Amino acid sequence: MPIDAAALPGLTSTVLWATFVLAFVFGAVAQKTHFCTMGAVADLVNFGDWTRMRQWLMAIGVAIIATGMLAATGVIDPSKSIYTGPRLLLLGYVLGGLLFGVGMVLAGGCGSKTLVRVGSGNLKALVVFVVLGVTAFISLRGALAVLRVSSIEPVSIALATPQDLPSMLAAATGLAKTQLQWLVALVVGGALIAFALARRDFWRFDNLLAGLTIGGVIAGVWYVSGHVGHLTEHPETLDEAFLATNTGRMESLSFVAPIAYVLDWLMFFSDKSKVLTLGVVAVFGVVAGSAGWSLLNREFRWEGFRDTEDTANHIVGAMLMGFGGVVAMGCTVGQGLSGVSTLALGSFIALAAIIGGGVLGLKYQMWRLERIA
């Protein structure tokens, strides 16, 4: 609905504070429950333990259902996010996902885990944060951006419809998209939740807390960005707008490009054109949430690099995540939770590539250990 220009600062502040609170919850819960995508893949590959993978799959299922219900009832419109456009960036999703997956293993965790580790006193993660952010910025607007735009993004497929599954099925079957939004969300999300809950030993407080809360936070940020901060007509430009977003579209949590934007905001703080955005405050929120829980429960510990090889692995991993995350248009949270929650085909492809890259990274580490032994 139309809004007076005088009300814009207050509404923008509401969007930013709500996002910070939701990200704070994300960070605290991730620290408490050890929610981690790389850890989930490592537990499964190395020990055959599905516990943290079930946490993650349950979070995806909850995010899909909650986001689908918001979309089906017209509260938000997923077609106005970066994930659901008709252009399927096939090479970017696959190559970027693989690079990101390998990188998160070398760096000891993905973008969100890096923020959680920073909050708990891990100095290695602080180095990863800086290197990831700088590499991501170079990939967004610098030398690597030229490579990305000229060589990677052109390898794409132009679809006749938006790439989210409800839109594609609506075009194929003639059924109403709103009906398919809740139906597909219930089927896909429900299947993931059912799989997660299939084993009785998973029914522990921390596991359920991780799945329900992390998934709920993703949908919550969609609501804040896509409904609370949505203007059908901006009073200054008279165009549709989403307040405090870097993309100018509806956003939920993601932790590659936003880390780059945090560094940009900190370095050029005195430049009045550099303002807080949803992604920037989300980064601060996750770190603060993790730090709060760590300090409250006396889990805060300073931790540094073990040796030169450990340092090199973290730096290379951070670089791979920074470039791969931008090329793939998201990380384990950006594509694996936020993107997948919109049921975008490209997000499923990127997620599969990230997991595949994670497995490759773990196999490489095993090979290195065997070679040393």
C-alpha cells in the first residue's frame, strides 16, 4: 500500500531490527545445537551418522512449508526474489556450488558456520570471514566479476516460465499457481520433515529446536522483507520497492555477498551512501546470537591456527567460498535454505552441487591424511 515519505525511516528501521532479531535467534540456535551443513555432510560421509543431516533436512522442510503458505495466501510473492527468475544459470549453479562445497570443508564450515564460529571466539573463522568477504566483493564487482559475467553466466537456459516448481507445474498442467504453491510445498517439505523424524533417536530437544527454528527464521525473514518492507509504490520513485535490500528484491538469509557488503560498509562508514541493509544486519545478528549463547554458557574460547597448512587450508577455502558463493548465487543458507524454500529449480541444483563439493573436499582430506600416514 502507498506510504508517506516521512514514514520510510521508521519502516526501514523496523525491517532492520526484525531481521537482526531473527538472525540473532539463528546464531544462538546454531551455536547451541551445532547446526552446520559441512558438519552434517562430514558426519554422514565419515561416520554414517545422519543426525545433523536430519536437522538440516528438517529445517529445509519447515522453510519450504512456511514459505509456501505465505506465498499461497498472497502474503509474499517468491517470484520477486533473485532465485525464481526464468534464466537458469546452469554452469554457475554447478561450478559455483562445487567450489563452495570444497571451500567450506577446507575452511571448517560454510558462511553461516563461519559467523557462528566468529561469535564463539574462533580467530580462524575471523580470517575466513575477511578473505571470503574480499573474494566475494572481487567476484561481485571486481576482476573476477568480469570472468563471471563473460564466461560463466552466459552458459544458461532460458525457461518459458519462472523456475520455481509451482510456476512450471502451473504452465504444464493448467492448474492455478496458488493451489500448487501450498500443494507442492506440503509434499516436498512434508517429505523432508517425515524423513528427518523417521528415526526415533532423532527426537531430541536440540535436533527439533534446530529444524523448527532455523526453518522458521528463513520464512520469518521472507515475511519481513517481502511483506513488512514491501512497498507497492515508493513515495520517491513511484516504483515497487523492497526496503533495505541490496538486490532491490525480496530477500531472506544468505551469507556470502552480505559478508562482502559488511566489509564495504565498515570500510566506507563515513560515506553517507553506505547504509545498513537486511544482509548486513543479518551478519551482525548471527555473530551476536552466537556470542551471546557462548558467553552465557561459558562456551566462548579463543582458538587460532594449528600450523601453516591449517592456515593455508582456511585461506584457500575462504577464497573458494567467496567466488563459488557469488557464482552459485548463494551458499548453504542462501541457496540451500532461502532459495530452496521458494522451490526454485536452480536452488536445488546449486544445493546438490554444494553437497557434491563437500563430499569431494572430505575425500581430499582423507587422501591427504592417508598420504601423510
